[in-house]
Amino acid sequence: MKKTLFFAATMAAMLLASCCGQNKCKCTCDCEACQNCVEKQDPNAPTDSATIVDNEQYDLAQLKVDADGYYVLFDGTSLDGWRGYGQDAVPTSWENADGCIHLVGSGTGEAQVEGGGDLLFAHKFKNFTFECEYKISKGGNSGIFYLAQEAKGKDGNYLPIWQSCSEYQVLDNANHEDANQGIDGNRQAASLYDMIPARPQNAKPFGEWNTVKIRVFKGSVWHYQNGEEVLEYHLWTPKWKEMLDGSKFKKGGEFPAAYDLMIVEGQKDGGYIAFQDHGDDVWYRNVRIKLDE
């Protein structure tokens, strides 16, 4: 059964440079500036921009645990625990093929066709180490979402998943135009999409397997690609707000619900991990997660 919770996100403007005359907000008083600090934002405050749909969670006790203590989210034989974003079943565009989770490309880019949609594992995670491998097609684009929510806009329809969470970019850097967009390569493989570029940029060419590791612990996040740490950032901080303000997710921008959802991203109950349907063939395998709580 589904229940809808009003998600927290309407917040007053915060000071960017100082608070109470200090260089860093200490949140020790009740003045307007301290009340508006990121640290004091309430993830349960009501908002009219989006609602979270609280769907049933998959029981992790049904999963295998490997020798390293990771839950095996995909063992190469079954898509149990997986379903479409905002859906009750696995979209027909996704298949279990040759021990991989494979998106059968539609060639439509971001326009998902009937039977398509993003694929999520139906359990929310908060502090974790997630690992997988991916192989992208020539000119292909996909992504790995984490701390994602199933959220509806004012019209009652599901918002695109990327409006609620961070994205680990999956891309053929050499043949997809997104590699040349954004700022300083922040839309290339393993980047925090549209915010932080992956450095070093060590993605392998299309058709070859890349390893992924995403670690989230108490708001700190690390991306790894092919065995190397490529970026680090920290949620729920003034710096996080600054990053959102400089991205397409900025407050008052084209996507009004995104800022409200992402400013407190995953803070209360964590969120989902999902693979993006961007219309291009992509393969994922060896998908596993370790809880760090």
C-alpha cells in the first residue's frame, strides 16, 4: 500500500558568506540567519512543490550476502527486488541477459518510450558502499542515481527521478555530446552530474567494462571509477547549497521541485539506487551494496 508524505523542502534564503558576524554558521542562536542555516533545515517541513510516495520496501533478508559482507542486489540470474521508478514491475525495456542487467536501447535519448523507465532497487539506503560494473554502448548515456526519492509534482504525476537526487554519470565520453557540455567536464563519466567533474577522468571506451564504487556516510560522498577516487563532496552543508545554486537544480530555476528535494537529499531516511533509462544500450553487472550504519 502507498502512502504520501509531504516532503520537506520550502526554506528561507540562507546567508552565503557569514552568519551572526562569523565566517561559519554555528547555529547557536535563534536569529533569522542561524534559523536559515543548512544545518537547521527541517527535512520534515511541509512544502507545496513535491510529495514523496512511500512505497513498500523490499526485505533485504531475501538477498544473498557475499564473502565480503555485501548484499548481492543482482546475482546474474534474477531481477527480484527491482522495479521501475513509479512502477510496480520491471519495465520491459530492461532485461536479464547473459548475467547482466541490460537496457535495450530505444534510440530516443531522454524520451523514454512506452515500456521504458528508470530501474530502481526497491529499498532505501542511507549509509552504504555501492559497487557495480557498467558497459556503455557507442555514443551511449546512462547514470546511477542514489539517495533517490519517488516524488510527485503538483500535478500528481511522478517527477523525473533526477530531480530528487545525485547522479553518478555513465557516458561514452568520446562519442556523446554531453561530455562537452556543463562546466569543466562535470557531465563526463563518474562525475557528480552537472556539479563536480571526475578527476582523474579514467573511463574506459564504449564496449569495455568500468568499475564503480559510490560511498555515502553521514552526508559525505565519494565516487570511484576503475579503482581510483575521482571526487568527494558533502551533503547538507553551505557548500552543498552553493553547488545546487550553481547548477540546473538551483532554487527558482527550471525545475522548481528539484532544489527543495535535493537540499536535504537523503537526510531523513536515505533513498533508492536506480539505473537510468536514457534510451541507449547499457549493461550492469556485479551489483552489490554494504551497509555502513
